[in-house]
Amino acid sequence: MKKFQHLVVAYDGTDDSREALELGIDMSKQLQSSLSVVNIQKGSTFSDVTRSDRSGMIPPSHTPPVGGLNNYPVVPVPVDNPDTRSDEYTEKEEALKSEAQRLLDQNNIDGHVEVAYGEPSDEIVNYAKNHDGDLIIIGSRDISGLKRLIFGSVSEKVSHRSTIPVLIAK
């Protein structure tokens, strides 16, 4: 049986993610594993490599000519830009970090809590990969119908994209 040495818990403050964190804490104690908690904030700023005005559009003069299509706009790409986040946004991040750290401290777990930015499913998988995670623990949010069909759930996306085991807590 594989030994899980580093557990990564995705936490966003919802009841489902709280259950995932509590499960991660219990497993960390039983397996004597290290534990990291990551909160992903969706990137909300746009930038490009050629301009600093944050318009997100690469001017046509900077677009490589491709069969005369150089006047079409380029879709802006969201990137992390901490300088443009509002105070309210950073207060939310700090509150989530504090809440997760409080749960770790209450259970005498020497864990690490971090905030990352981007598409949640991608960033959870990237975080686990970049920090040598052996298991991702994530909550399951019950969404159904058209919303599930169109968007899917973060836990489903993580389970499909991850190369390490994913435990979906219910």
C-alpha cells in the first residue's frame, strides 16, 4: 500500500471544504503525514506581455501577421496581479487562511496554509504537483442539472486532471 506522506487539502471556506479539511486533519494524524491547505482565488486581472495598461488586448501592430488576420483582437488572458486586488479581496483571503490555520492549530497539526490564484481545478493540481503532494483531498459540492453539464464541478475536474490520487469528501 502506498504511504501518503504529504496531503494537500483544497479549502474555500464552504461546509464541503471544511469537511475535507477535517478529514485531511484526521488522516494526517493517522498516517503521520504532513498537511498543506491551499485556497485558490480566481484570477481577476488581465494583462499582456506588450503593454502595462491592463487592457488585455494586444494591439494589432504587435500581433504577428497570419494571412492578413493581424487586425483581429486577441482574447485577454487572466494573470495573477496582486497589486490590483482590492482590500476586500485580501481581507477574504486572510480570513480563509486564518480559519484554516485555526483548525490546524486546534488539532495540533503543524500544517501549511497558502493562497494561490487562477483557475481552481488547475491550481489545486499544480499546487499538489509542485509541492510533492501524494493525495489531494477536496470537498464535493452538490450541483446538478444544466449547471453541472455546462461547468462541471471543481472536484470532478481535479479528479480528471490529477496524476496523484484524489479523495472527494462528502
